[in-house]
Amino acid sequence: MSANVRVRRPPSPPSVLPSQSHHAPRYPNPRLEHLDADERRAAISKGYVPGRKHHAFGGLDIASAEWKLLLVIILIASVVRLFRISSPDSVVFDEVHFGKFASRYIKSRYFVDVHPPLAKLLITLAGRVFGYDGNFDFNDIGKKYENVPYVAMRLLPGILGVATVPLAYLTLRALDCRATTALLASFFITFENGLITQSRHILLDSPLIFFTALTVFLWTGFCNEDKHEPFTDSWWTWLLLTGLSLGAVVSCKWVGLFTIATIGFGTVRQLWLLLGDTRVSMKLFTRHFMARAIGLIVVPVLFYMFMFWLHFLILSNSGEGDGFMTSEFQHTLRGRSMSDTYADVALGSEISIRHVNTQGGYLHSHPHTYPTGSNQQQVTLYPHRDSNNDWRIYNASESNTMEDDMKANPLVYVTAGMRVKLRHIATDKALHSHDFRPPVSDVEFQNEVSAYGVPGWHGDMNDDWIVEIKSGDKKDKESTKRLRTLHTQFRLRHVLTGCYLFSHKVKLPDWAYEQQEVTCNKNAVLANSLWYIETANHPNQPSDSEKVNYRLPGFLSKFLELQQVMWTTNAGLTERHTYDSRPSSWPRLRRGINFWVKDHRQIYLLGNPLIWWLSTAAVCFYGAIRGLLVLRAKRGFRDFENTKVVKYDALCGFLFVGWALHFGPFFLMSRQLFLHHYFPALYFAILLACGVFDLVTSTLKPRVRLQIAAFLIAISIWNYYYLSPLAYGTQWTKSKCEQAKWLSTWDFSCNDFPETYAGYSGATSPPPPPAAVVVPNPEHKQQYDAAHPKAPGNEPAQPDLAETSASIPFGQAAPGHDVFAGEEPVPKAKSDAVASEAAASEAEAKITTGLSSSAKEEEATSASVSSVSEESAGVKSGEIQSEETTKPTETTPTEPAGPTFSQLDDEAKAAEKVRNELFPDEGA
């Protein structure tokens, strides 16, 4: 062997027994994903089972360190949301309404609200668990809480506000965003001032936003499971949980319908793609369709209806909301049931007559006269049972008397075309109409209806009416031929003028105790001129005569009726409020809402400017880039074949659609709108901003990305801290307040703050601001009128269908949502400009008289505003108000001197400037 040839060393012997001399494979169970196609087929032929890739539950592949980080974020959010949640210890903004609803739930007194019951039930549960007895009235903003576990009731929305923060983090991680991006989103949600303010009080928006965020998270998890493997146990879990969350979000507020639309849009897209996949059989497609129909339609509907079943179950007693429901509905409530009554209506019968259309009010009269027109006794429509609703019907023939009809035997039944008179039993006056204009509906085709006559006088032809039967019960054939109690709907035509007895949703002034107007209309709408007999009793009626009663509706009928009332109410909320705003101003954060002013402190709902404007910029950025990509695709570029583009387009596109569907529909609404209506859309916008951040920083090193996120978080925290006195109602100075007005349209009142912090110790005190008329949100007006009547004797007043206002100091808070409330109805203001002018003139008058205005001067001021507001606003038929008008508690200033004329001018100019910037069209 040659010396320069290297001999190869033999291999080392294996360290195994001779019987095991063969080499064990390095990977005893090879995974098929590491094999090429030929090797995969060979492995399968040998019986190897394909290995599964790891798939986290719902696509949430989160490391243990992230869970620790998330825990820290939750602790920070808890401190931010719950810091001094017991302050203020008085009623704030719409706590006047939602706290009151909790009281009514606890008392089981029926009420009506434009919002579904879930959020209110949760707040009630918190109060009940901590011992609330429902005896606090929640009447006024600034009223100090007494024997109310208000901290526990505020903790419920506060905790849900905290829970929204981790949901934002988990949602972005489930959308395959980086941990840095999810961290940025969680801090943005944590330090968003508007969300903080809204979640610290007894309000419904925090539960709404929580369930919106929960729905988005669960839907994202379902989509991840669907991509991995459908129809597994985890797939069904995510789907059904998404359906339950959809039911919960729409059960808080109807804004949740926009969340349903968002998920529905995604569902339709999924089904469309499945339909176009030829590998999916029609049988499998049908299975996908039915599963989604059950999980995303049936489950939410059942959950929503179940909330109303609980609502009806708890509110079993008669209450303030009775007057908004039909007579059949009312008789399902304890305290409103009616004994069986005789079916036949005979001449000489004592009857009560109800209006068919306007919540079934009773034809009513009382011993009070009209101040105008004929000055005769008032006839009104009144929703409650009362002896003043009783009339006696008898023949109008001159040869016949009422006593003759009462003694008649056999009885003479009231038939179609019969000429009759109606005698008010309590005052012994006849139902009467003549050629006088009504006090409110002063138009040529309307005549006044009054009660007229003296005891023993038969009356004149102005008391005569013709009975016109319009319809009857299909099961009662006689009800179309003659008047039958509860079954016959009829009209009363005046013999001399041909007008019809008529009523509509127009309220009479205070002198008629705000009861509903009754007129004789020559051009009467059929629905508003229909009446029916509720009770009938004749002295000679045989005891075995047929009797009738209301048919009690089932749950489904009550449910549908309440939905109609809620819908009608929402559509009618069109009047202006001092702090309302239009959707176009929301993304720019042009204006906030004044929640509470007391003791030189103020709570004003305003967002974090950086977060707000950054999210709006992200929405615009995505819209522009998406449009550019579409144009490039038209020119033949294949951007949508890039996996990165596809990923971020799907991610940002879903969030953009969510933002658009929660924001765009408000432009179609003519009703009152406020900044807090934008919060669900804001949540999507914040997530979209973080999605854009993930895209823009995708090519950067993780360290650089984290530094950029830290910089944005630091700026957001500075913005939060700078405006935090408005969120928490803490001490502030006038100079700092003025510096914080970055936009001239931010109309929080800096005059409420002292010049220095020493003012809080009593050393100094700012001058009292001038008074202004504030038009509160009517979203929850009328429920309360039925509960707090202003009527003669022991009559409760009927629910007020007209809007109210309250005179409160300029810059102070006005309540916003109570569809059926309002203790002291005051006419509607024409606009914010009218309110500002009224404020300035009233304050100037007080200065010139040495601030010694009397009650008489106050009434004169109110009357002047009333004349302006009634002239512009009028009265809307079919409108039910939603927000109770309450007067905030005013802080008595320590200095006796009032504001100077220069201060009044400044305030008036500022108010006018804000108004011109927000509503430029009205100034033209």
C-alpha cells in the first residue's frame, strides 16, 4: 500500500447488544409535513398516520409570559377605571334615569324604556345584592346619595370597562397581530378618557361596549377554528358563545344591531366562499349554513326574548309605564285588572269610553274650565281610571229624558246611526261642541269640545252626536250592528257641524294638568277618531246578562307590542339638546357632554385626543390604501396575490367594516345623538389603528417596534393625565382649564373652577355663572309623568308626550336618557342659540335688579322661553319622550356678587361661537 494513501478508519462498533445491531431511526415517528409528496405516499402506504400541527384553542397561541403581562395590564386598567369611583357621592348625568329604573325593578313597578333590559337588570342585580331597597328617587343631578349602594352599582359598568381591555389584547392576538400591537391596543383602551368617564357611572354604554368587544373576540376565535377544522367541539363552542354574546349586546341597546350586522357581513362572506368552493358538496354547505343560522340567529333571538321574559316577570305590578301599553297589556299587571262587565250597551247605561289609538286614554272631564274660547268645562283624554271618566248615554230625542232611559224595561240597545247624548255623571254636564277654536289646536277645521249644561236641563242640539259603527269583533256578530262593550269600535259625529270626536298626542298646558287634548275635527283621521266602550252598566240590566272582559295577551303578544312602543319612541326623538352633536363631528372629537357640575368640580365626557385622532387617521389611511390597491388591480398589478397584503387586508378590512357599520347608520337618523353613540365604532377604530401599526412596523426590528409603541403609549398617558380632572371630577384651576381647551368647540365651563387650588379650601370662590335654559335629551321622558302626576284632587297626571326643559346654570349638566319621564314639563327650546340668548337676558336682568329676582319674574322668563319654543317645536304626534328632565343641584356661591356684564358677553360670545362652528348651516 502506498505511503501517501490514507487508510480509512473503521467505524466504531454500536453501543448496543448484538441482537440490536441495527440502527434505531433518529425520528421514530416521522411527521408527514417534513416529507415530500412521494415520501408522504410511501409513509401512508406503510400505515403511518399524518401528524397534526399544533393548534391553539381559538387560534390563541399565547406564551405564558404574555399572560403575566396581561395580568399587569388588567391591574393598571383597574386602577385607572376604579380610582375614586365613589366620587362624586351624588347623582351624575343619566344616573337620574338608570338608577331610577333599578328602583322600579326592585319595586316591581312596570315602566317602559327605549333600551332593552339586560344592562339595567345587571345594574339592578348589583344594587340588590348590596342591599338597595329602591327607595331613593334619583330625581336630580347633584343630589347626594342616601342609603344607596351606588359604589356597587357603579362597579358593575366599571368592572365591565376593565374587562374590555384584555378583550382588545386577545382579539388582536387572535387576529395574528404581534404582542407589541396587542399591548398598544390594550393601553389605548385603558387610557381613553371617554371610555373611562362612561364606565365610572350607572350608565348602559360600558356593558354595551364590553359585549361588543366580547362578540368580536368570540367571532375571531370561531373564524380561526373554522379555518382549522369545522364541526369540532371547540368549533361549536366558539359559534354558540358568539351567538349568546350577540344576544347580550343587542339586549343592552339596539346599537347592538350594528354588531349583529358586522358579524352577519362576515358570515355571508364565509358562506359565499364556501359556495364557490367546488370541493364543498351542497350537503356540506347546507350543514355550514344551518349551523350558522342556529348559532348566529336563533340563539341571539332566544337570548333577547329571554331578557324580556325576565323583564315582564319582574315588573308584575302596575307602574309608571302602564299608559304606554294597550288595555289588554295593562290588564296583565297586578292592580290594573278589571272585573267582567256587561257586553250590551243600552240607552241609560253608565259607560266609560276609551280612545283606540293614543294608548287608550279615557274620555274625561273635571270641574275646571278652559281659560280661552267658550270658558266652559274642560274635556280631555286621561290614561288612568277615575270617576271623572264615567258618562251616561241616552236618547237625544226631545220627547225622551235620561231618566226615561234609565227606567226603560226592556232595554233599548244603542245601534248604528242612533242619535245620542252623553252626560258627565260627576258634574251633570253634557258632552258639547260648538264653533269655538280649541285652546291648542287652533285651526279652522277643529272645534272645541266641552262639558256644558246645568242639572235638570235637557240641553241643546250642540250636545247631540250620531253613532257610526266602524268595526266589530269577528267572534261577536252583533258587535257590527250595535254597540258592544270592548268589541265595537265607533265614531261620534256631531249633528250640527259634522265634525268627529277626536283626540291626538297633543298636551294641554298646566291649567289642564297636561292632559291630552280632545277636539271635534272636521277632517279627522280615522285612527284618531275611533272609540270603544270599556265598561257598561244599566240599572235594569238582568244579572244573568252576557259579560265580557279583555283577552289577556301571551308573552309573544306583549313582547311584540313593547318592541313597537320602543321603536316608535326612538323614531320620535328629534328635538335638540344642549350637548347633542351630529355624527360628522364625532371622529374629530369636536364636542363632549357635560355630566356633572358641583362644588367647583366638573365631569365632562371627552375623549383622549391622541387616541381619537389617531384612530380616525387609521380609518382614513386604510380607506385610501384599499382604494389604491383596487385601482392597481384594475391596471393588472397582482398585489392581492401577496400573502402579506391578503393578511392585513382581511384583518383591517374586518375592523373597517365594523367601524363603518357602527358609525354610518347614525347619518340616517334624525333623532337626538350624542358623543357616546360613537363609542362602539371607536372601539373598532382603535383596533384598526393598531392593525395599521402592525402593518407599518412589520419590517422593523422588534426592539424598534416596541420603542415606537412605548412612545405612543407615553403620549396617550400624558393626554389622559392632562384631561383627567374632567374624567374624575377632581380639583382643577380656571387657568389650566382654559389651557386644556385645544378646540374652541370644547364647551366645558372653566368658570366653574377657582383661580387657584386655594379656592377649594374656601379662600376664594369664582363668581356664579349666568343661568341658561337647557333642553334635556327627551330620550326617556314620558314614563315619569305617569308616576309623578300634577292633576286635580287625587288624579294622577297622564304620561307627558311633550318634551321638557329645565332652567339650570350655564355650563352645568343636563340629563340625557329617559323615554318616559319628566316631572316638570317645560316647553321645548328652539335651539342652542335661543337658550344662550335667554341665558344672557335672564342673567342681565338679575344684575340690574341686584340679584333679587322674585318667583314672579322667574315665571315670566319661563313663559317667554315657552312662547319661543312652542312656536318652533310644536307638538309631534306619536312622540314619546325618553329622558326625564331634572334640575341639577346648584351650588350656592359664597360671594354674593353676580357675574359682570363682560363675563356675560364672553359667555354669550363663546356659546355663539361653538354653535356656529358645530351647526354652520343654521346661522345662514
